[in-house]
Amino acid sequence: MQKPDPQNPDVTLITPTSPVTTPTHGGRAKCLQRLVRLELPVPRTVALSFDAVHRIAAGEMPDIAALLDGFGETAILCVRPSSGDPDWGGPSAILNIGMNDARRDALAARIGAEAATALYLRFVQAYAVHVARLDPDSFDEIDDAGPAGLAEALRAYEDEAEEPFPQDPVVQLSEVLRSMARAWEGTTARLLRQARGAPADAGLGLVVQEMALGVGPGECGSGVLQLVNSETGQRQITGRYLSQSQGREALQPGTGALYLTRDPRGPSLEEAEPEAFAQIRTYAELMRRKLRAEMQIEFTLEDGRVYILDGMRVARSSRAALRIAVRLAEEGIITRQEAVMRIEPRAITELLHRQIAPGAARDVIGRGIAASPGAATGRIVFTAAEAQASAARGEPCILVRRETSPEDIRGMHAAVGVLTERGGMTSHAAVIGRGLGLPCVVGAARMRFHHKRQQITTPDRRTFRAGDTITIDGTSGEVLLGAPETIEAALDESFQTMMAWADEIRDIGIRANADTPADAATARNFAAQGIGLCRTEHMFFEADRITPMREMIFADTAEDRQAALALLLPMQRADFTELFRIMEGLPVCIRLFDPPLHEFLPTDRAGLRDLAEALDLPVSDVTRRVEAMGEYNPMLGLRGVRLGITLPEIYDMQARAIFEATLDASREGAPVVPEIMLPLVSARREVEMVRNRIDAVAAAVRNERKQGFTYRLGVMVETPRACLRADEIAPYTQFLSFGTNDLTQMTYGLSRDDAGRFMSDYVQQGVFSEDPFHVLDTDGVGELVALGVERGRHSHPGVTLSICGEHGGNPESIAFCRAVGMDYVSCSPFRVPVARLAAAQLALERPRPVRDNPPVAES
Ligand code: PEP
Ligand code: MG
């Protein structure tokens, strides 16, 4: 049997010195202790530890009579949950424990019969539904708050529970505690909180507090107050107060609650009870400073006297969280480091999106749920495979599905936005869309989706087909025709400040993977320190380039090939000049041509005929040649540097375009030092041979232009052999960049393009803990990377090391890259801010050991 003595941590009265901690009693209990230490008027509160509550769930009740004794004979109590993190949820609070027939009569003398009856009724209703678990319908429908309603509730209780409503406060409190303890241990609650990040064994504490009643004579009531706006994070006193109310009733709409501060919309607490208001406000300011957080406070007035019942961290949008953290640090309440640690890197994505310009004309063709913010314009595609094909051609697309499933993941990665007919905020499309920072509108049920016919019909009977351009506005839920003007994400001052602090702290460089001028502009906007991967193959799918490309592929002789490449050269030069201009002297790493050539060839009859016409050859010839170029397994065939060895003219042309663009762009702005990267290397000799040719091109360009320039040559380490042989490859290069997409594919022997079919089964059954294409497999693939890093650095200590696979923007993968000593990570532009913040948090959590050869934090 345990009594609420302050030395017993399991059932302890909250005093300034009682042994209450968040890990043993939960956040609410700890917060209440802080309020007690600040000498705020907190009603008497007893905290039950996680252990005590766990034992209650198992049937071992502490000495409730002794606990009640401490509160005195006439006290009315409430019990509230206190878990390790408020986001993990918990059972709802139960108010007015202790009400029974006798107390109702006694209280009636003090606060009036009406108020006493209402309290009793409210307790019977809550107890019946949440504690005795009777049918809520029988209790919720009681409208009469007077004696008749109470009698009805007591009768309904007796009918359903087959016993009278318990009159003994010991029984009442014991049952309340037991039901709350059991609710926490139930499977549903456990799964729910685990989904919110709680550990499997997360504990629940409970606090038993004397009620300040909020009803009765004089000014009585309750309310909540906070000093910031939860949506924007701006300083603004928000909340409501309702006379003759309890708990959070003031927040329910239609109750006629008062505003807190003077407000043109209606009467306010500030005007009605200026002294109480000033007092509550002072308490709130004190809490903010001393608890070092924006708090929402729950208060009660009892005959004009203020009580503070509870304080909790203000609920907040991502934008508000950022602004709050920055301001607290600017006011010196927390440190900059703490501010940086307070923001969940993934939450930053919400702030980063392009929006439709406010004045832009909107031709709305449908509406759905705004599931993931931002505006995206692209051509309609109906399958994930088409989305991937479209992305490979460099054409932005909107993936339109009835609903998405795990098989669509790759298509979603490839699309710029997703539109679905079905689903809500937590549907697959919505959850994944938000995770990827991909604008997403779901549940556009009034649009008709005809997947077979590849059409959508709008409510006003307009029909659109695959290939038509639409825009989705994931912020408003609208689907618009065409491409309305958009504006870049609103990266306000707080965002910039937070990012600047993160940049001061982090010790690993962050670049972006960017193939197009638009990507590069986004990368700059998010302060990427350069481009870590520009995939050049996308540049060749454009209509005016595909024909010379095909002519080049079909050329029989080196001269014919040169002639076709001569057409492509100026286009490539213009591509690179533009990228260099946008990046203004920051490093730009251009990867030479990677994909299998046959990807550029037509597959259908019409395409073959067009090509035959262009080449002035019979269709049969063209068909035979196309078939001959087919490979059984193109991802492992003639691609990457193998093309550079067998058809060296392509790389010659690209190198020339890069060097000429370097000189052109340097003439106009900051000097450019281009980086040239060779894909799919597996042997030293490949690097040596290609390097010799590229050096020769550089010499030729210097000679022709009579101008000097430098460049850096590097190798993409994306085959297991390149990792293993990094020691002999590294001396031929200035940098090694780990292409973990291909490396994962080859390490697992698992096709990147087919993994989606069964990955969800594998993850669900726990075969893989995560999809290794999304989160770097640090055990297997990671071991190869670590070997590559170590061997590369051993033979070439000054070599720059980085990652440019999709994993580069994933906070867990960044931790790995940093731990093995990489100099920078490169990720998609929208993940750059996430990476900057994640990297800063890593640096704060675990400073990097000083190496003999410290990484150059890029600037
Ligand atoms: C990689 O393989 O990790 C990579 C970045 O290249 P790609 O995805 O273009 O094959
Ligand atoms: Mg690759």
C-alpha cells in the first residue's frame, strides 16, 4: 500500500522538490512541477509514475483512500494522462471525480443547485462512457442538464451496468485510474502511438488534481491561452474563455465564449475581467521564459481567483514551429543550437514549395483534398511506368491514379505531382506525397477517371487525355488546366535564419542533383553548395535532339558519328553555359552520358518509319539494327563509361561542350571549375583511357580559344568492383561520388525498376527493415561504401568523397555518410534544406572526429 508522501516516487504529491521526472512520470507531471516551482496557483496535484500505472493496469491498486485523504473530504478531482511525449496521445481526462448524491447536495449550498447538478451529470456521463464503457448513445443524447437529466443518466447507468452508479469516491477514483491505465496498454492505443514514434514500452503516468470548479457564484469559468498563433507562429494572444465552464469547453464552437484580448468581433476577458486577464498573461509570459517554450495554458477562474491547471507545448504547424524556435533563440531564451535541434528536418519540406502566383488566372477543372502542399505542372500520365518514362525524357508529369499503392512509389518519385480520385489525408498517395515533398491532391471524386481510355472528365464535362498539361495545387486542393504562373516557395526570414544557423553548425557539404535550369534555380534558392550530379542523358530526349542522337547511334563510321555530334554540340554547350550561369561559380558536377543507347531508339512501327525516313534507309534495315542493339539486361549492359570506351566520340563531344561553356560562362561571371564525372566505372583502365581523351579535348579547346581553364575529373562509384578497387581508381581522379542507386541494385542483385513490386511485402514481413532504395542499407551497401571510402582515401588522401544517389537527402543516410567521412552529400533540390538541418543536428549530437586530412567543408 502506498501513500502520497513526497518521498515515494510512485504516488507523489507534486511539490518543488518531489521526485518527479519526465522519463518516470511523463511530461505533464513534470511540467506541473515546474509551474509549482514558479509559484503559480496550481491546485494540489498528485503524480502517479509509469510504474504505478503499469501496476494498476495489472490489478495492483495503490492506497486510494490515503490518496484521497490528502485532498480533504469535499474535494472534487480530475485525472489526466501524462505520457513521455504529448504527441503519443493517451486516454482522455476525466473531470469531477468525487461527485455523488451527497456531494451534489453539499455543493448546491455553495455553488447553487443547478451548477452542482450539472457537474454531477457531466461526471456520470463521462464515467459511464469512458470508465464503465457503456453505450455512449444512451448518455450523449441527454439534453436536460437539470435534475431530470441527471435522474435519466443515473437510471440509464443502472440499467446498463446492472448496478447503481458508484457513490464511493474511492471506488470512482480507482475505476477511473484502472480504465485509463488499461486503455494505454490496449493494442489499438499501442499501435497508434508507435505509429507516432513512441517506443513499444512507452509508459503512461497519471496526474490526479483537485478541481478548480469553474462553475458557481462570482466570476467562474475556464479557458485556454497561448501567446502565439499556432498556424503562423506570430506573436498573438489566442484562446477563449467561457464563463461557468470546465476543461476545454471554451474552445467548442457556438458556446459564446469570450475572446481573450479586446476584439472587434465580440466581448473579451480583457474587458470583462481585466485583472484576472493581466494575471494570466503574466503567468503565460513567465512560463514561456522559464520553461523555454511557447506554452498553452489551461486556466480556471473561481469567484474571480485565477488557477493554472495545466501547461502544454503549443500545437503548431511546421511554419510556426520554425518561427517559434527562431524567436526564442533571438530573445536569448534558448540557444541557437537548441533552436536547430527543435525542428524535425522532414517537417521543413512543407515550407519549401512552389505556389501558384496569387494573381494568376485559374481555370479550375476539379477539386480534391489538399494532401501535400505546393503547385506542380506537368503532363497527365496514368501509370507509374509512364511517369518513369516521362521523367526519363525530362518531361514533368502528373501521375493520375484512382488511388496509389506501394507499386506506384517509383512513379511517384518520377512525377512532379500526384492526383487521385479516391483517398483522404492519410491515404497512401497523401502520406507518400508529403514524405517526398511532392504536391498531391487526393479524393478528386467529382472528376471521372477513365484509366482504360486514358482520359479524365471534369464535372463540367470537359475531357482531358494523357499528355495534356494540368497543374495541381496541393495547397488548395484545386486541379487547374494548363500552366498558371507560379512563385517560388515562401522562404521567410525565420527560415533563412534557421538555415543560416544550421549552416554555421554543420560539417558536411550539401549539394543538389540538378539536371535542368529549373532544378538548378531551385538548388540555388535552397542554398545548395553546388550541383553534385547533373544527369546529361535527359538533355537528349528533346524533340530537336533525338534525331541527331539517333543519327549518331546509327552512324557506320566515326566521321558520320562526328557529323551528328556536331549538331548536338552547340545544344549541349548552351545547356551547360546556362547551368554555370545559374550556379555562379559554384561547382557543377556533370556526369557524362550514362544510359543504354537503345533507350533512344523507337519501339513502335510509326517511330521506326519516321527514323527510316530521317536516315533514308529501308524500314527493314532500321528495324534489324534496332533489334540488334537490344540487350537482355540493359542496366548491366553497354551503358555508362562503357559507351565512353566503345563510342568515345560521345564523351569527346560532351567534354568539349563543357569546356567551351566553361570559358563562355567564366567570361561573363565568376570563374567556373567544371567537374566531369564518369558513370558506371568498374576498372581503373576505363578511367585512364577516358581521362586521356578528355585531357586531349581540354588541350584542344585551350589551344583553339587561347584561354586556360581547369577542370576536375571524378568517378562515380556505383559498381561493387569500383568500391573494392577504389584504391587503384582514386589516384586517377580528383573525386569519387558514390552512386548508391546502382550500387544498391548491384549489391542486392535487385533491379531498381522491379523492386517496387514486392518491396512492400518484404518490408511488411520484416525481411528488410526499410526499402534499401530509400534508406541506405548501411550494413551491406554501406560496408561497400565504407570500403570504397577507406581505400580511395588511402591511395589518394586528397580525394573528395561524396554521395549522389537518392539516399543523399535522407537524414539517416546522411548520418552514415558523415560518419564514414564524406565531404558532401548531393540530393534532390527540395531535400537540400532538410539535409542542411539534418546535418547540423548530426554535428550537434556527435561532433566529427578530427581526421589527418580534414574534409573541406565546401562553401
Ligand atoms: C546512382 O546510381 O546512384 C545514380 C545517382 O545514378 P542514376 O540514378 O542516374 O543511375
Ligand atoms: Mg547510376
